[in-house]
Amino acid sequence: MKATVIGNGNIGRVHRAVLQELGHTVVVCDTDQGRRQGGYADWREMLAAEGPDVVHVCTPHYLHADMVAGCLAAGVHVLCEKPLCICRADIARILEAERHAAGMLGVCLQNRFNPSSQAAHAYLRGRHVVSAAAMHSWHRDAAYYATAGWRGKWETEGGGVLINQALHTVDLMQWLAGMPHTVSAQVGQLALGGAIETEDTAALRMCGDALCTLYATTGGGDDFPPVLLFRTKEGDRVELLPDALHVNGEQVPLAAAPAARAKPCYGGSHRLLIEEFYRCIAAGERFPIGGEEGAKSVRIVLAAYESRGKEVLP
């Protein structure tokens, strides 16, 4: 298949490398001349000239909605990096475009494809999770935000630690414990005041069939592996890490995890997700993380930003 990667930055290069390993033809689209490598500067021009089968949207957050909706309207398949978008109106717009699209939409929440996540999902299927807790503590400093002008701004990143770094942890929690009925949260700055507009630290409480709490910060001293803990009505204790799963104190044997690509925090499961997306296209099957599924974690995060300590609907 012919694929185009829009946005050839850190994450775009991961997508491009996987696609090349899988034998797909790849065309690059990027507004930066040094990164587009002879490709296109304008994604609409690229669509018209190349007629790709699949478009990978790997651009800054605020550009996702227009590109996803536009590429779906052009009849191509779209795989969008997280987050799907950064406001509720764009969720509705993307889902409407998906409903009328000939192509398929996928959202790149690759941590669902980690062997540990897959094993946790299989174990918890049919069990009733009653409570869950997660900690996501990473380190980002002012220099990180200075490398790209769109980061750390409400208008262009859409938020801070919740919509960027911890979105995968939010997604795993709702995927394994269920979508909450209400969300309450406090967000603020503990470490990066003056360097960014958005939050660097957040505490969430998510109430649904399970009561879930999550603490997330980019004010930590290092990038620690996110930890998710689950309790079930049946009495199970489940501890999930990116590369390990413990159930009732016993380590669960897992399939070998793919090697991390680019930044260690990306993990190695981009290849597993991209392989499955292309397999679904070829087989005419539904990809499991479509628009509505990919929007769930965004809905939770947006509710957290709206909350100011009060319960709101996600």
C-alpha cells in the first residue's frame, strides 16, 4: 500500500520506519523543508497528487481534527496519533466524518498492544473491576517545551500532562475498568510555572462501575514506568506495568515485548498497532480503536479540565 506520513518529527519517523519495515511505499509531508525529504509541504496537495491508500497524521495536536476529517472526506484510510483532537466540537466533527467515510479511522493508542496490557485485558474480561488507581510520573523541563512552540499552550497542545504524556494511562484505565460516568479533577502547576501555560500535575477521580483515581505529573525526577492497580469484585489484585503484569502477587508470563523505538517512553508497540491496522484494512475488518474508542480518553481529559474539583460528565 502507498502511505503518507504527515509530520516527520519524532513520532512521524517512528511511523515511517515501521511502514518501511513492513514493505509499504511511504511519502512524507511536512511544512519543514529539512524534514520533508523531497516530499510535500501541503497535505491537501499531497492527497491530490499521490492518491495514497493510508494517511498517518503525526502532527501537533491542534492540526489533527482538520487533517483527519479532510483525509476521511477524500476517501482514504487514516491512522491518527494521539490525541485524536483537543476539543469536544472536533470530536463530533471527526465522528461525523468517520460515519460517512469510505476509509477507516484508527487512533494510535499503542500501549493497548503491549503484551502486558493485552494479558491484563484478557484476564479482566468477565470480571468486575470495582476500583483502580494509577500513577504516571515523568520528567519534562523548560528546555523540552522550548524545542517546539506548540507545546505547553492551551490553544495548540490542548493541555499539558493529561492530554499528552498521561493520555495513554488514562486510556488504559478506562479500557480495563470501564468508561466513567463522572469525572472530577484538580489540575495545576507544581514544577513548570512560567515555562508553560498548561498543567504539569493533575489528580483525577473517575466514578462509574469502578471508582478510579489517577495522579499524573511531568514534575518528577525521571520517567518512571506508569503503574496501574486494579481490584475486582471477585477479589483479584492486578498490577500492570508497561512490561510486566502481576495477578494476586504472581508474575504472569508474557509474550516478548517489542523493542522501544526512538524515545524509551514510546515503547515498542507502534509496530504491533500499525500491523493490525493494515491487516484490518486488507481483511475488511473493523480496527478496534476507531474514532469513538479513541475519543474516550480525550473526553475524560477534557472533563478533567472543565471540572475545577466538581463532578462533570466526560
